[in-house]
Amino acid sequence: MEIFYTQKRVREAFEYLVADTYRQHNPTIPDGPAAAIEALTPKFDGSPDARFDVQRILVDGDLAMVHVRASGPGRPDAAVADIYRFEAGRIVEHWDVLQPVPERPVHNHPMF
């Protein structure tokens, strides 16, 4: 998580932890680590002002969920939930859910 979200070294994170059989459930990115690296690198490496602050990590068996606050210039912050499935210590599947942080929430409890 440190290499990917904080240091934004996408290729290194994928080479270190993602299996060749990686299945991507985001409908805008094809399966396989190469497609994800290509799609994510501009959002991470190519955007020096973007921030991805890990808020919490939950683990249940072979699943892990990372709750992230994504920030960047010219766009509203977003709450992101990345869900990973592991096999033999490598990520084999990924799902994500994104929700923009509203400018004027109706309550005072934060999303993070």
C-alpha cells in the first residue's frame, strides 16, 4: 500500500504484489496487470499533486479492503474503496467503488 498509494510507484507495486492472472472488475480497465499499470500510471505517477491517503485497511480471509481519500487539483475529493482478493500472497482480483465527497454534506460526520 505504501508503494502504490503513498509513493505512487504503480509499476513497482504491481510487479511486487500482483499476479499475472489478475482479474479487474473495474469496467473501464481490461484484465491483466499491464492494462492496469497503463491505466493507473497517469493518475498516480503522472499527477504529482494528486494524493491518495489510506484511511483504513480491513482484512477478511483472502480479501482486503483499502479505504482511501483521493485528492487532486481541479476535482472534488473522492472516497475510494479498493477491494483485493489474494491467492498465494499475490493480488488476483480487484474491485473498486468511488464516491465524490460533497461540498455541503447534510451532517457533520466525515466520510473518513
